[in-house]
Amino acid sequence: MHTLRRDLPQREPSGRFGTATHLLDSLRAMGITRLLVRASVGERTALALPSWASSPGVRRSMQSNRPHGTSVEVALRRALFKRGLRFFKDRRPLAELRCEADVVFPRLKIAVFVDGCFWHGCPKHATRPLIHREWWGRKLDRTIERDKANSAVLASEGWKVVRFWEHQSIKEMADLTERFVRTRTASH
Ligand SMILES: [Zn+2]
């Protein structure tokens, strides 16, 4: 069982990380980290069990919503790069928070996520598998809760959290991201 504790700095909390550590402690006290941990472990479990994707529809959804390297994320990064923006990809905005963003501007503290419609519960396209319905329901609910909790932690650390649905156009995503970058650059 992996726990967030393993990711926390071993030393006494201090400075920026200290704040995050305290926040995680508070969240843990509220039982939220357990939720985060279970969700991340659950995700690995689910990915290791593709046989559960027993209907073609579910399998297609899962395949088109892989956590990394989907064409949507790649296309967005390419568009941002073309616009002259420089960033990190697939990186934790906060070292101690088990949460990777697809595009990260560390200095400006902007974290961009492209959320898959299936995994993250897009209101337009998310369909819930009928097979193993309860298991999927719990799992997908946890993913959505974890997204919210991660966004809250990042925001509390001064990060601008930008979440897109994978169904949005690349241009729309790039336009918005660029606007946030320009705005934060101007105020830095
Ligand atoms: Zn969608």
C-alpha cells in the first residue's frame, strides 16, 4: 500500500513545502488523503485489470483516455510550444503531492490538466459502464473527488489550476492557457 506519507519530506516542515505539508496533514485529519491514496492505488489496480473492460464501448473509452501521452495532450503541448511558451510536461506541480499535471509552468505556478471525459466524469460524454457498475461508480467518483482535492491543495499553494476536457478544441485550450501565462507573466 503506497501512502502519501512516503512522498512527504522527512524533515520538519518549513517554507513552502511546510505549508503544503501542514495542509496535507489537515486533509489527512479530515480523512481526505486516505481518499486520495485509495484513488491513486485504485487507478493502478484498474489499469492493471483491463479484462474488466469487458464491453467494446468500455474498452474504447479506457483506451482513448489513457493517463499519459494521449494525442490531445501532445497536440496541446505542440500548440503551446509553437506559440513560444516553454513549460514542463507530466510533472508534479508540488513535489509532495501525488498529482502530475500535463503542462506545468513552475515559475508562474500554472498547472494545466487535460482531463479524459471517461475517467474524470465529463458532464457531456462520461458514460458509466453497466458491467461492474458499483465498482466503477465508486472508482470514478473517487477520481472526481481526488481531482477536486488536488485542485484545492494546488490553489491553496498559489497555483492557477487550469482544467480542460479532452473534447475541447486544441485552439480553445491553447488560447486560454496562453492568456493565463500572459496574465501571470505581467503580474510577476
Ligand atoms: Zn467530454
